[in-house]
Amino acid sequence: MSRRSASIAPDIPPAPEPPADCPHCPRLVAFRQDNQAKFPDWHNGPVVSFGDDGARLLIVGLAPGLQGANKTARPFTGDYAGDLLYATIGKFGFSEGTYQARPDDGLKLRGAMISNAVRCVPPQNKPTPAEINTCRAFLRGRIDALPSLTHMLALGRIAHESVLRMYGRKLKDHPFAHGARHELDGVTLFDSYHCSRYNTNTGRLTTEMFEAVFAQITDDMKASR
């Protein structure tokens, strides 16, 4: 039994990954079916986590991008956010190989895994609160399936809040802020603004700011060994 006090849909057993034909969110199912008709060669389904089963670091994003992970079936692969994320992951030693924005590029993560708070692409990249709550069962299952996990990185407020709710924490006690650190039952959570094109184009997030959070995480990992 999980030691975490999780806020999840009671009728969905926690599992690390949703089924390929996950039926739990009607709006997302309808959007998936619409995309299957429009883009039959794309993945168009729940996107499973990518990385090392022995990961100490779990990176949690918002949801698959329509022309990114929803197309390629690998988190943050095929869109701008992935360019910045995978470059930074590589710089800090969490990957081997070269990211080429496609799932067959041979890239492997070392000591890290990437997942999302919501596993299916939502219309306009905006999941509803009900969809976030429903998919939290899979976030819980993913976390519970990582026995070596010590650190997490939430990319954006929605990922941050979903993690906190999963741990049964009050949001007011753990406010989201870029570079913020939160202790959660043996796991340390760090926050970053999402590495989206919008955030980088507007200057809300710079490469230096993003790398600074990774530097915090790696320093903390070294200190906690």
C-alpha cells in the first residue's frame, strides 16, 4: 500500500501508466478520436512516461502537446519545450545520446524520468480540473513505481498543484514559485516555470533560469547521497 495520502479518483486504481484506450475523461476521448481521424499516422493516445526505472528524479509536465508528444508518443518530443528540456537534461548528466526530436533517436535518460500530470492531449492544451484530478491516479502510480525516487521537478503551476494534492498537502503551505523547494514525505519537489515557447519568447523563463533549477536539483542530490 502506498505511504502517500493521495487525492485521486476513488474508482481508478493507481497504475504507472494509463491503458492505450483510456476511457476515463470523455472530453479527452472525443478529442483523441477526432485527432485519430484527422491524423491517422500520429500516436493520438495516452503518452507513457519516458526514462529510467531507477530514476531519482521525476520531471512532471502539464500534458502532451498536440504536435509534440501526441504525435510522437514520447513526452516533450517534437515541440519547442522538448528542445530546451532535453538540452538541459543532457547538460546536467541525465541522458546519453543526442536528442533529435523523434522517438527513435536513441536518446536514453539516466537517473531521470519524464511524465505528465495529464497523459492525453487536451484541447487548446488546457485540461479541466476534473481531468487533472482523474489522471492523478496515474501520477500516483508512476511515483509509487519509482523505488529510488528522491527528487521531483514540476514544470508549471498545474503540475506543482497536482503533485501537492497527490501528497495530500495544502496549496497555501507550498506556493508555486520558480526555483522553490518543497519537502514531501522523503521526496524533494522543485518548481520551474514551464519550458514552453510562450514562456521563453516572453522572457518569463530564460535558459539560464531553467538551468539554475537543475543546478539546485543536482547539488541537492549530491548533498543527500
